[in-house]
Amino acid sequence: MNPVAREFKANARRLTADLRHRDLIQTALGKYEAVRDKTKAAFQDWQAARQAAAEIKWEAVNHLDRYLDEFVRNLEARGTKVHWASTGRQAREIILGIIREKKARSIIKSKAMTSEEIHLNEALEEAGFEVVESDLGEFIVQLRKEAPYHIVFPAMHLSRGDINELFTRELGSAPTQNPEDLTMIARGVLRQKYLAADIGFTGANFAVAETGMISITENEGNARLTAALPKVMVTLLGIEKILPRLEDLALFLPMLATIGTGQALTCYNSLYGGPRQPGEPDGPEEYHVVLLDNRRTELLADAEQRDALHCIRCGGCLNVCPIFRNVGGHTYGTTYSGPIGSVITPHLRGLQEWKHLSYASSLCGACTEVCPVKINLHHHLLHNRRNASRQKPSLAEKLTFKSFAFIVNRPGVYRVVKRAGRLLQKLHPLVKGTRLDPAYSWTRTRELPPIARQTFKEYWRNRR
Amino acid sequence: MNERENIFGRIREALRVAAPRPGHEHDSPPHLDAAPAPAGNTRQWLPLVGNSFEERLALFEKNTAALKADFFPVKDREELGRRLGELRDREGWKKIGAHNGELTNFAVAELALPLCRTDPGYEVADLENCSAGITECDALVAQTGSVLVTSRSAGGRALSVLPPHHVVLARREQLLADLPGAFAFLKQKYSSNYPSFISLITGPSRTGDIERILVLGAHGPKKLTIFCL
């Protein structure tokens, strides 16, 4: 087993037994589920909406060259500078280049999973710049020097007590257990950061080809301030964020909100189509958009799993996944966790090293059922398993199935093995739970039902 | 420009093999150039909105109440002036932010407070000191209880998000039924020259990042008040 998989297993075992963690996650997701289902029920036809959303994303992703070109032409027409990055390193260099050219010192950021993907904060801090996350949850995990726990709820694994302790230690604030007071402490600190920031950095939820605009969905208003106050604005987004038409948002915005947070629409859904235009009183003087590939085109080349690029990062599949709910977001060790993370990480970071995530699944299909753009998630986990074993067959597995085929194809041998099995099972309790058990890793946490004393064949023979 | 060509090259290479259409994973071969998805039907799937103006107004009112925004239909300018004055006195406003507009100018005159006007250009610190930002809007959306604003209709990007209280002055003919209607309206009004910023504001700023407990005023306004003439 590779070290990444070993660490995953160790952390998964630890967190599954962590009752406090379980309590926090169940409480948070319990509240979410109740509102999500109510909001979903208000749709006249949720299933038809899902099908349409899947088809619109299919249209966009399968004609990505055409729509990307249209998006960029429209964006550039209003004075936005567009940059292209094939890799994370290139994206970091482009962004550092902008910061250096502007002689900027401090960067205020709104939530962007793509920036986690390319480890932007570390690169900026290493280069000596101050970068501050402004989304409350992201601000909290940044203070803790942690990765976000969840793509939509970054601080879901923390209690107000944890956050109070963090704020008193890191910000020197007065102790409080009140979520409202804690929020106001962060608001106060971050307001000052906004007023001082030279560059505003954002991610994007959608890119509208028809009008050349990026769409940002949020609740706090931090992305709006990021796009309003600093003199320079930079947006980093994956090339797959494209939607063909402006009116597609009428479907995607409420669907993202419904599954993402259970709201009918999040508080602010904003479109940005360029820097400050003539006659406008504020907004950045310069707007840069960085388009990131970072192996998305490799996933695009896999026609079978191409629909994984339809993902709108709502987090819905994480929330329903029994594995995610037990092992938690950090255990994955990836930027994108949960079922979608298990599907795409092997494409983004290497199949052999990350294939274990595709095995960490009960294949219950809850993810596929909830996905607003109908990504065939649990089947893709199977596809990853198949591809991994095709690429690098496991000798032990091969041998097992060869022997199995040998036995079941020969009635005489099968009869003997059956009898032997019945006998050996009686002796099993002697070794069960110890390393002497040849099937230790399986029987350690499971009970094998007793082999029937009589086979159907024997029963049938005796009956006559 | 080089990376642009590289990325486009990889995309075109990848798309040489077609992917099955959603729901047709087992069919072959897929039809790449079949008609695009029918976005025009969105209205039939989204939450229901009534047909008459009264039904829509009632829905807007219900939605804003659920969002913890304040919504006041007002008869005439006299009532608007009176209610604004009450708000000013109750909250002890010291200074207001506003932009040039027929309704906002009326409000500014009624309130008689120190003013930060955004349209000629302004100091952020000056706007930061305002107790409220008063704006007009492009439309109201009944389906979601949203206010549609743009940098052109609402005095730029910051006026409606920086001060702790956002006050919207709307007219009843601005009430639209639903989201598809809102985007169609945007297209019709601006398609020749879009503003650089468009936003659907749905309730006051909020967060649930601490134990999923709702807190208003995370970064943006703690209060949103909508007057409809």
C-alpha cells in the first residue's frame, strides 16, 4: 500500500471512532438536510430541472473550445486581461507577476477552491505577501493553518468553543461563545484588511460565454467587497466553469443554492464583466482573469468520465456520503473531497496513488441521486477501480480469482472445498481477530455467516 | 498566447471522442450536434409564481419576510418620506450614502443628513462612515424575494454592500415574476452595453459558518429595507 493510502486508512479509522467529530458533523448536516429538502420540494419539477442542467453542462463541456473562445472574446472586449495557465505552477507565476507589477503588499481573497488546488496562499506567503481569506469559514481555517474541511462549509468540523479559543489566541479578542459575537469579531478584523488591500482575489462559480461574465455565488458579501474596493481584481477559474447563455443562470443559481446550502437563492449572486467602465463610480481599475487547465483536459479526454467536469462544486455529494460523514473532509488529503473528489483526484493527481479513494465507498449511489447535474458518480468510482487494476493488475487478486474460477468450474473440487470450508469454519474462532487469520483484514470487523450444514443439492437429494 | 494555443489544442484533441448525452449512457453513437438543451422551459420547473400582480406582490412579501429583510409597500412619496424619517430617527443615522436618481434624490432631500454621493467618485473611508446606503434598483423578483441591481442603477459596486443598512427604493412596476424573467429583462435592457457589475441581492448578508447557526451581517449589510412605491 502506498503512503498516501496508508495515511488515509489510519486517519479514517481514527475519525470513525471520534464521537465528538461525528456529533458536530451530524448536527450541521442534519440542519442542512431539513432546509434542503424543503427548498427542493418547492420546485415544480426537480427531476426535469436536473436533466436540463445536465444537458446544458453537457453542451458546454462537449463544445468547450467554442464556448471558451466566445467567453474570452466577450470578456476582453470590455478591457479584461485574460491569462492562460496549463499548470498550477504557471497560474501561481501569473498571479505573482501581477502582484509584483502592481507593487502590491496585501491581497484580500474570497473563497476559491481553485486557489486551494494550486496552493496559492503558500506561494504568496513564501514570496513575502500578506494574503487574507475573507469568507468567515475560510478565515477560521486559515488562522488554524488548515485546509478547508468541506468545499462549501470550510469550518464545519469546529464548534463555537474551538473558534472562540482560536480567536482569543490569534486575534486577542474577548472570549465569547455566541456565534453572532464571533462573526462580528471577524467582520471587524476583516473590514480593516479590506480597506488596506491592494488586490482583490476571487474564484468563480460560472463563466457565461454569451456575455463574457463570471458569476460568483456567496452569502456574506465578502466577494462583493473584494470586487468593489481594491484597485486590482484577479479571478482564477477552471476552464470547465462555462455556461453557454446568460439565462442558464436562472436554472443553475437556484439549483446550486438548493443543494449547496438549502437556500432558494444565496444572498448575493453577482456577475462581473470587466473592470470599472466609463461612467461607473467604483470597482477595480484593472481586471485579470486566469483560466486554469491543471489536467482538466486529461479528464476531458476520458469520454466515459467527462461528465465529472459538469460539477458545479455544490458539495451535495459530500453531504449525503456515508463515507464522508464518517471519515471527515481532511482525511481525504485532497482539495476536493467526498465522492466527486474520489472521482476526479485520480485524474488530477495520478491514478495509482489516489485509487484507494475509489475503494472507500459503499457504492450506495446517494451521491449520484443528489447531484444536480446528474454526474454518474458511483459508477465512475467503479470505472476508476477498473482502470487502476487494468493499468497495474494485482497479483494476489488475480491469483484469488483464478483459484475461485478453478474451484467453481469443477463440481468435484467444489464439493470437497465446501466440506473443508464447513470444517475449517469451526476452527476459525481460534484465530479470528489475530494476525494468524489469513482473512484478518476482512474478518477483523465482520462476522462471516456460518456455512449451511446442508447444501440445496443435498437437501433435494434427501427429500426425494 | 502560447499556453492559450496549448490548452485549445488539448481540448480539441480530447473532444475528438464524443461523450454520451446525459441519460443516454448506453446508446451509441451520441449525437454531438443535436439541438442544445431547451433553456426556455426553466419557468416550468422552478418554484411556482402566481399570475396576477397581487399574487406576486404577496409572494415577494412572504419571501422577504423569510429572509429577514423588511419590505414596505408605500402609497405615495409622502408616506415614503415619513417612513424614511422614522427609520433615520429610530436607528440614529448620522450620515447616508446615495447616488443620483429620482427616488434617491427625493430621499436625500427628506432625510436632510450629511451625504456621501457615490456617482462623482468618492472616498471609501467616507462611505464606510455612513449609517445607510440608499439605492434604486433595476427590478424586484417575486419568486426569490430578490433585488436586482447593477453598477449603473445602484450607484456602483460598494454603495449597496459597504454600509450596515441597505435601503432600496423601488417602484411597483419594477416587480418581475421570476428568475428567467429577470435575466430576460437584463438582456433586453443592457445587451448592447452591459454594466461591469450585476447582482441579485436576496436578503441581508448572512453566514452559517459557525455550527450552521444563522448570523446576519457577516460582511455586508446587517439590514435590508425595501420600499415599493
